[in-house]
Amino acid sequence: MNTEFITPPNHVGFKAKKLFGESGKIIDGAIAYIAPDGGGPLEPHTHLRDHLFCVLQGEAKILLDSGEVVLKEGQSFLVKGNIPHSVWNNGKEQTVMLGITVEQ
């Protein structure tokens, strides 16, 4: 996955970066504004479908059964629904995340 912003051909003043590729069928999507020290759920949970988390602003920490993943602005991560997880703001400013529910 390209980690750099590029200017596509025939664009001006336009920077883009692919956040993710084929990840399954999109079921729904939501935007979350997470305050410092905010997040959840308090107890990690599981479910049938996966979540693709994309950090638009700030920094998020995804707690997983086997450890944690820290996402910085412009990064994404697919969490398998059957792995216990929760999502937390990992900074001192508000974090903005896009959560996309996908079915494999």
C-alpha cells in the first residue's frame, strides 16, 4: 500500500493517498469524534463482521486480544470481528476516525 500522498494526473492543488484496497463487502460506515482519554467499549468485544478503521485526524490505539495497534493520521487497519477489540484516543487532542463495517 502506498504510504505517500500523490497528485493524480490532471489534478492541481490535490493530494491523495489510498487508505485501503479490497477489504470485502461494505455493510455500513460511521465517523467518530473521540475525546482525549475517550474510546470504547470498556470491555473489548467481538462480532460477526470486521471493522476497517481509518484515522482522519489525531491518533488511535486499537486494543486487541494479542496486543495493540497505534494508528496515526492517514493510516488504516482491518480488525477481524472475532478478535476481542476496543478503540481509544491515543493523544491529547480529539481523534477523528472513520469506521467501515465489512463482510468477507
